[in-house]
Amino acid sequence: MEIRNNTYTLRKCKFIVNYDKVIEDKNIIIQDNFIKDIGEETEGDEIDCSKYVVIPGIVNAHTHTPMIILRGYYDDAELPVWLEKMWQFEKKYQLEAMNLSSELAILEMLSKGTTAFVDMYFNPDGIRELSRKYGIRAYAGYTFLDSLFEPYEIDMKQRQLREDNLFKPIINVHSVYATSINTLKLARQLSEEQNTWVHIHVSETRREIYEIKKKYGKFPVELLHEFNLTKNSQLVHLGWIASWEINYVNHATHCPTSNMKLATAGFFPFREMLERGLNVTIGTDGPASNNSLDMFREMKNAVLLQRHSYWDTSIKAYHVFKAATEEGYKLIGVKGGRVEKGYIADLVLIRKDPLYPLRKDRILSNIVYNSVGEYVEKVIVNGKIVYDEDKLITFNKRREELLKLLDKVIP
Amino acid sequence: MEIRNNTYTLRKCKFIVNYDKVIEDKNIIIQDNFIKDIGEETEGDEIDCSKYVVIPGIVNAHTHTPMIILRGYYDDAELPVWLEKMWQFEKKYQLEAMNLSSELAILEMLSKGTTAFVDMYFNPDGIRELSRKYGIRAYAGYTFLDSLFEPYEIDMKQRQLREDNLFKPIINVHSVYATSINTLKLARQLSEEQNTWVHIHVSETRREIYEIKKKYGKFPVELLHEFNLTKNSQLVHLGWIASWEINYVNHATHCPTSNMKLATAGFFPFREMLERGLNVTIGTDGPASNNSLDMFREMKNAVLLQRHSYWDTSIKAYHVFKAATEEGYKLIGVKGGRVEKGYIADLVLIRKDPLYPLRKDRILSNIVYNSVGEYVEKVIVNGKIVYDEDKLITFNKRREELLKLLDKVIP
């Protein structure tokens, strides 16, 4: 149904799920961008939510949306070979096609309950426009990657990038092995000036560890720390981080599927990070290395990989659910990731029918281990319904158009 | 559309995918139970398949369907503790409820493209009836598990179990640690008499290896080999198999998700098994330890776990696709698992629209890494359409009924 004013009610939500608490049969009143109240009251238009499970919005903390065009392009190679292949194509990849690809990825992400994403690529202006068009939160910037682009060029472009309602610039740095020390310094300076964070791949492969140690005498995270680039940085992958380096980390992002698919092996020390109270988030990584953008599957795979690595079950469903919701919102600096009074109204409504057994004490397990992305029916961002059955029709039409437009540039 | 006779045509299939070959825009003529021809001709009624990707039927080589009632019941424990919890419930689990649960699981599996499954539980008669009702291939038997049931009782019941059109009895043995040597001998004898195979969990945990070695002086697979129980046996899990034991194995089943979720760690040596030409299949395991029954996700997770274990990409999409199709059919002894003239007409039709990029050279990658179970639209078993949009409505109705009936017995 259409919502005609700024206050409305999600009525009789079957379950409202936070990582630490599940409640049943309550109403959620949304006013403007926020959750005004949760309880028995109603206000404004009403949406019957008795057939939905309501969870907080989900943050895909690391992806490369334009790489959806490269999905399946070079699946069966290890990271160094795979990356070379990607870069060969990316040298010729045109901005317009990048934006069309990002749009395709956003349609896919929204329909699976992702309300915010952190993107590393070369089309942040396009991302900003798409964020406005679809009402999804987006965090993107030009990416420092010295072999493909001159750092001063990235710096210049980045300085022209403007914030928008749901869009915020971030400082993307590919990695310590693909940039110079000067570039790292430039990135730090920019992040301070623009009051945003640095987003970087670190300690992803054994080869990276070896090469950085040989070149600089330090491990990658140590090196970043030396240049004051760990405090306000989001470090992605960390499969080969040394135990003592964990002390330097503040924001860490786990991409279990991509790490496994690219055979980088290693061990993202989730438990130790939780013990130290770090901000730990989860990302799908790009559609060329996952190849799905479904964050529900990613939550499950995070538990699976962690249990396989620790030989125990210390990482549980609620840890990864928290990482994908509340911790994701902590990373992006928005008071969201919880379905709670006073929090931003970023919400995901999941059909309850296919979930069996549907019980209060098992609903979190069902969401994570049954990976319910396919049952997402409505998505709310900033109080607005940005995805529902009506949008599905529009989305499908637009997808058809995008596929046709992109057909010529698929490598 | 309704098919009015025994010969019909799947017209203009967008792609027809076998693990080793993809063809485009061809017709599949089905006559009775078999694929009569693939090419330009048509015969009988026609179904327009220009919007479908056609793949062979999928075999879920190891599951415990009645455990869907235990989905999410005790998720966050390691195997020995988890198993104790399961057994406590199973002691009181009534046959009628088991059958209702199996029915629920079959609805779920069929709708995700599973055409055959191998089940280990205590309700094979119910499974036979359900196999007839839904037209799915099923392989089940009473399970030897000495702590719960007297072996002679299982033996007696098993002898009364009859084959059916799509159902075949198998000899289920829980494990070497949960049965005596006499039970193992009984199982072998039964399998010879009933001309079927033994289906058993083996070398799943370090603890099992330790206990069996201490008790018998042999590793579990060695022990089975001593009692002539490896030649015609399907050995499930094998995460802790010793390298020299691989020589004794003929049929091995990999359950990557369950192994990771239960933190059994270890290493299923997929590559070594392929090198020796073994019959390697894939199973979801039961819905209490996965918790999904979607074989597409299982194929992906098999690649992921293997790449993480080997630190390389030697296990590729086509290996797991083959394991889930052609090798699955080899296990169950049916000439299927390929979309090819003369093979049994067990087929899965997947909507092509959501698959991007949709290209001949990437379709196999898309099926495996994008895990397309949610896009399955029609399923054909033995030449008959056993799942389509019409059936979806019937399935959903029946699911509602089953949920109500089962509500009282959920632990």
C-alpha cells in the first residue's frame, strides 16, 4: 500500500529481530527518518506486517559494484592471476558502463535486504546519483591504485566529490602492494581533510605478507600503523594478519566467501577481534570473486569459515548478524542497525511463510543459517519504502534494459 | 501447460548444461521416462523453454529429512554435544511426525531442483509413500544405531521393506562408533541379500578417529575395510580420513556446510579422490546441521571449502556440478545426471532472467557460484513434471497444513 504521510505504522510485526533480542506481534511507528516507537500504539497509515519478520537494515561493508560485469569472467584462478585479469579489463572499462553495472548490482542488493554498502571502485559520482535514485546508503570514492591511475589524478577527483543525503565519500586505497608510501600519505591527508575513513585491502594473501615484509621490513598492518593509517581505517580481509597486529586494528571487514573462492586461505581472527571490542563487519566483496551479493549467505559463510578455522563453535549466528547490522551502521557512522526507538528507520521485512520452524527462539538461526535473502519482500531506508512488490516490477524492467545496454561491453 | 501424452518437447531451451558441455537453443524431446532426442526436431506437446536454462536432475546424496523439525534446535554446539541433543529428542520422535517432517523437506528439496535423495533415518516406509506421492527418487532404510534400537529389530524391519518405482531400500548404518562389529556384519549381509549399498557416516571427527583407533587398533575406514564394508558402501564425511585409507574407498560423499557448521574441521580429500577415479557425491546433510536443503548452495560451499583447504583453485565449478549430477546418478545406479539422448528424463529448468551475465561460457559458473536454487521453476523426474508453478500453489497449501500438524511436536 502507499504511504501518504511522514508517519506510518508497521502493524503487528510477527517478529522484530535484533541480534540480542526478539519480540513478537508489536507495532513499529516510523516518523520521518526514525523509529518513533515500538509497542501497541499505531499512528498514520498502517501496513499489516503479521506475515513479516522485521530485521534491521544490512550493511554490505565491502564490495565493488561495477564488477558485476565480470561475474564469472575468470572464476577458477588464484588471486594474483585473477587480479591481473581484472586489471586488464579495468584499464579499458568506461565510466558509463561502470555506472550501468553499479545500477544492476544495486537492484540486486536492495532486493536482498542490503540498505547500505561500501564500494571500492572508480565511479563514486555515479554511485552518488544511484544512491539518490534508489534510496540506498552508499559510501564510495575514487580508488588509489598506482599502476592504473596517477595518484594526483585520484586526489584531484576525490576533492571534487560531494556528500549527498545518503551518500558519503570515503578514501579508497587498493592495497599497500599496489600503491606507494606517498600515496598512502596522500590518502591519510585526504581522509583527515574530508573527515572520512580510509578503506583498504590488507593482508589478504601470503604473497602480500612476504612482499611487503621484504620491501619495507614490516608486515602490512604494521606498515599502515607506522603511517598512522590504522586508527580511522577500515581494513578488509586480514586473513594473514599477525596476532600482534590485531592491537593496531579498529575497523575490520571479513569477506569469507571471496577469501575461500580465491583460495587465499589464512584466518580472519574474528574471535580475538571481538574480545578486543573491535568494530567487525562483513562484506560480500565484488561479484567477480563471490559471486553473489546476498549478505544473508555471507553471514552464514562467515560462521562456517570461522568454525572450520577455530575447530569450535565460538562464533555463533548472533555474532555475524550483529556484524552485518549494528556493527555495519557503526562503521558508516549512522545510528541504525537496530530495530529500536530512536534509531534510524532502515528495516528489512522478510516473509515468514517459508521459514520453518517459525519460533521466537529459532528465528535468528533461521535468518542466518537458512539464508533468507530470497524471501525479502520490503526494504525501508531512512523511513522510505525503497523496495517492495511494486518496485520489483520496476526493478525487473530496468534490469532488462541494463542487460541490453551492458551486453556490448561484457569481456 | 498440461502435457497430454507420453512424448513432449522442451522447445528452444536457452541453454542445456552438462558439466562438460553447454549447448544453446535446442529442443529436448522426452518420451516416457527418457530423453529421446536433443536437436532441432519437436514431437508431441511443446513447452516453450526459451526462458529456461536446463540442467540435469540433482542428487542430494546425504540427508536426514525428518530432522527438519530440529532445524535451529541446537545450532551452536560442536558435534558430540549436538548429537546427544538430537538423540534425546529422537528417542521420543513418533513415526507419524517423522513422515510429516519428511514431507516438508521433500517439498523444499523439489522446489530447489533436487530430483533424488539418499536419506538416513527411521521412516523408510513413509519415504517410499512420499516418493510415490511427489514423484521424487528416494533411497532410504532403517538405520542401525545400537544405542537407540536393537539391531535385530532394524534387521527385521529392513527385510520387510519393499522397492517401489522411484524408491529403493538402502542399508543405513549410523557409524562405527554407534554400532557394534556384529551390527556391521549384519549390515553387510543385508546389503548383499537386498542387492543394495551401505550408507554410513565415517571419519567425521578427530574424536571418532581417536576412539575407534583406541578400541579396535584401526582407523574407521580401515576397520570397515577389514569387514568388507568399503567396496559397496557410501562413506559420508571423511574429513579425517588418512591418506592411505583413500585406497579403500569407492563411494564418498562430501557435506561441506554441515562439517563447517559443526566445527568438525578436517579435510575431505576431494582432489585425491578424483585422481583415483572414485565416485564422489555431495549432500546437504540434515536440516539440523546445515540448515538449508539447497544443493546449489552446497555445490558452491564444496568449492569454497576445498579451495580454502588446498590453498589453491584445483577444485572448480564443473567438479562439484558433476558430483551433484552425474556422480549422484552413478551412486543411485540410474542412467541420469546428464541432459543427453538415451538418459533418463530427470531435469531442472531454471529461469534465465535473474542470471547475469547470461552467457554460454559463464552459465556453469553462474549456476554454481550464484547458487540459483531460488530460480528453479520446473522439475522433471522420470519424464513427468513433478514441480512447476501449479504445483507451487499445491505445495504451499500442503506446507501450511504440515506446519500446523507439526507445531505440537517441535522440541
